[in-house]
Amino acid sequence: MRKFEVVFQPDGVVAQIGPGTTILDAALSVGIHIEGPCGGKGTCHKCKVTVKGGVSEPSSMETQHLSRQEIDVGYRLACQAEVTGDAIVHVPLATRLTAQKILDHGVRIDVPPTANVKKYPLKLTRPSLEDQRSDFERIRDTMSEGGVSTVSLDVLRRIPGLLRGNDFHITAVVLGDELVDVERGDTSNANYGIAFDIGTTTLVGYLVDLVTGTQTGVSATMNPQSAYGDDVISRISFVTEHKDGLERLHSKVIDAINGMIDDLCQQGEIDPNNIYEVTVAGNTCMHHLFLGIDPRNIGPSPFVPVVSEPMCVQAKELGLQINPRGRVYTLPNVAGYVGADIVGGILATRLWESNRIKLLIDIGTNGELVLGSRDGLIACSTAAGPAFEGARISCGMRAAPGAIDRVALDGDVVYTTVGDIKPRGICGSGLLDIAAEMLRTGVLDPTGRMMDETSLKDLSGPIRERIDRSEDGLRFLLVKGEETEQGHPVYITQKDIRELQLAKGAIFTGIQLLKKELALDDDDLSEVLLAGAFGNYLNKHSALKVGLLPPVGADRVRSVGNAAGEGARMALISTEERKKAEEIAKRVQYIELSGRKDFMENFAENMLFPVS
């Protein structure tokens, strides 16, 4: 097949690409990551690039989202434009998938180290005519406390040479009741594991000394699968629509995790062969993609995963670059849209043993909710949409450098950005803030309707003057073009407010229905726990103002950080915590909201903002 040369600027990177390949796939092939929240469908128009040279005619999605003037000067959507000849592609900064704020810490629960991996230094007696026990039996008898009952053929083949080449002085590596490795001399102090939180957007790994239970390193990165869509539905669609989709997404996450393993080994100055176990928490779709399991049946009703039970597989089956005889343990899932990340969160927050009613919320494209106490737990998932991730918002973006993350209306607009640099757009926490402030000042009414400047005569002039009308309706000028990085103004439009209302309405309705199931009201909630990055960075006063959270006092709202990652860490350190996680998954009662008449009845009302 003929290859074309595609040069990506300003990087100067060259890709040799066959005809019919999209610019997006060409960029990914040479390590240039482009925003693609919609998964290549052309609906988000976040992958805008300029192209000179051989490229296909504009698709219908491009003519819909790009102006005639933009197309005439070479603008294209990278997911739609296909290579037809040699080309030069310029990828602007605003289009690149840049690292966002990654939450790598959470509530910390100290648990006694009782790891599943143990190392026993052994000095064995030599065989004799009087003692003709087998090598394996000799090892097993010497380490009487280990309780070893099984061993693989691979390890058996290593034993005779290793014993006799080291004067019968070895270290036995035991995982559960299996002898998984034998090592020369005494290596009992070199015993490590890694706990991973595999999120839809970010990946976080914690290196742990399994002897002491001490965390010795942390590594975080973006999930490279994001280039194929921001949410789990986009990833599932990619698997369904591409013959090699599953393998591509699986290899992307494995490669990223191996990079994190290398980073953690450098931080801890350890040999990856001394990492014997990995634990993993993630939503059900990420869990499947990590294991290379087809997730397509999670997408449509009745939302069925291939497996919900905890899994234990060999690291070499997945291509993880730890000890090849090491193991990977995945925490159990609850349902198709309530995964092991929520199980980890319940474990880490001790919600399952609380004597008071608590509500745990993990807000993302899907809002996962858990309500209850030691007397029982119920959970549900709501399709909140991508507004909190910055998608479908006219000037929305991830919480990456340049994202407006805090806003106040105090005489005029006051804001901060991630990284304290010029604004590029607005992320979810900033969107909550500006909506809350527009409500407080009367720029928005409780229905979410934006008021024009003539209706706000009592409002300060600088704020009132920021309201204007475009061909799509009223909008609020958040940042003037001369103040931004790209020279384009940042607006909040009426449509942006409607997207926020859809998202917050879905989550609030889910909370209402869980309370209804347990016959509870807001006064029964002792605490509202916010898990995940968005829950950690949002302003809880803004969340209460717009009606995202139940109307409780702000003192009853607490961020618990990366609770999923903490749960994975606890399951790595302690076999008792691992058993608790498995019991939690069995105890949680899942409530399916789709198709429920009372969801739709309440959802429309809950899109409205609370009346102060």
C-alpha cells in the first residue's frame, strides 16, 4: 500500500500513513494526542487543526461545525479529515490533549500490613540417603508457617539449580498459598506491590512496601484512551465500531501503566522484579478494557458486564512489566455502571461500617451514588453527561493548565486558572462557580433563563455590561479576548447553562430516588462524601447553591479525594481489607434507574435551580 508523508507542526514529527487514515489516527500513531471527547464522531469539534495538502473533502459534520471561512483557510476536524496525499498539519495548543490536574491522594486509613505476598528466607538442610524428601517438600516443610500447597511447573523447573547453586540458601516468594518464585539468598526485605486507580480520564499508581505497608511512591498520568472518547460510552462505541478497537484500547492503557511502573521503580530505586502484586480499582468499563475483555454489552440495556467477581491473573498475561510470576488482583464490580472504583471508595470511607447514614457521590460523566450505613447500602448510577468534564460547553475544557477553575462576581468578574496562566477555557468547577454567582446576582433566574442587561438595572455596571446577545441567544462574557491565551473570548452561553442543568438534575434525581428507597429525608444524612477529582476541587457552596447536592449544611459536605485509589491501596496491603471489599460488593443493592417512571417525573423538576 502506498504511504503518504504527514508532517505535524510545530513538533516537526513525520508520520508515514496509508490513504483513508484520519488525521486523528495519524497523530496518535506518532504520539501526538489530540482532544477527542466525542470519540471521533465529529460532534464535539474539539479536534480542530489546520491542514495543507492531501486531505479529503469536508464531511457533513465539518460543514456543520466549521464556518465556510474556517474551511477556506484550512481548518478541519482531525477525526473527520482523511489523508489522501502528503500533508502538513498544524495542531494548536487548544486542540492538544494536555495533562489536567490529577488527584493522587485521598482519605488515608491506616491498616496493619497483612499482604497477600510474603517472602521467607530459608536455609535448607541438604538431601541425604536418610532424608530423600523432594526439593519442593523440603521448602514447604521448612517454611511451616507459609501454608504453601501449590506451585507452578515454571517454578519447579527453577528450584533444583537455584538450591544447589546457592548452598540451599534461598528466599521463597509466596502469594496466598502458592509458591510463585524462589530467589537467591535473603531478599525478604525487597517485597513491593502497586495499587492502581484506572479512571476514565486519569491513571494513578501507588508503590507500597509490602513488608511495612508504607507508600514509597506515587505516579499519575492521563489515560491515553481519552483520545478515543471522553466517556465510557465513547470507548464502548470505539470497541464496537472498530475491528481492532478492543486491542487498541487495551494496549494503550497497558503501555501507560508500564510507563508508570517504570517511573515508580525509579522513584523507589527498586527492581521491577521485586514487584509481586498489583491491585486495580476502576469503573466496570475500564476494568474490562484493562483486562482485554469486550465491554460492549455494558453499553445497551440491560447493561451486562462479562464479569463482576474479583479477578486474579498472572501479570505476564496482561504484559505488565513486574515480576513475570506476579499477580494482578482486580477489586469486584457491583454492576455495569457501578464498578470496583465505588467498592474501593466504600472501603476507604468506611461507609459500610458507619452507624450513621452517609451519602457517597463520585461525579463524572456518570454520577455514581451510594447511600446507607452498616445496616445496608444501596447504589445507582445516573447519566450526568460530560458538562462537568468541560465537554459540550462552548468554551469548556478539562481541568488542564489555563482552565478557569474558580469564579466570583465581586463588582466585576474575578477568576483563577489552573497553573495561574492566561485562560484557555473553563472547566467543571469554574462552571459551577459562575452558575452559582449568576444565580446569586440575578443574572440567572431559577428556571436557568439568562436575563438581559435591561432587566438588571440594580446590578453593577461592569457585570451588567458583560451580558450580550449572539445569534444563538444571550451569553455572558467571562473573559475578554485580549486576556486569553488564544485571543478568543470565553463566554458562558444559555446552552451551557442548560447542559449544567441536565447534569445536576440527573445527579440530584438519583439522590432523591435512593433516599426514597430507604424512606429517608435530608435531615437523616449525617454526611455527604464527595469522591474523585471533581468532587475534590469543586466549591461545595457553589454545588449547594445550584442544587447539585441535597440541601444540607456545608459543614456536612466533605471531600474524600481519590477514595478509589485508597481502596485499591488498602486491598494491596491487607488480605483482611480485600475480603471486606469482596463482601461489600455482595452487600450493595444496585438500583437501576433507567426506565423508572419516577426518575423522569422528578428529573424535569430537578433541572430547575433552588429558590433561595
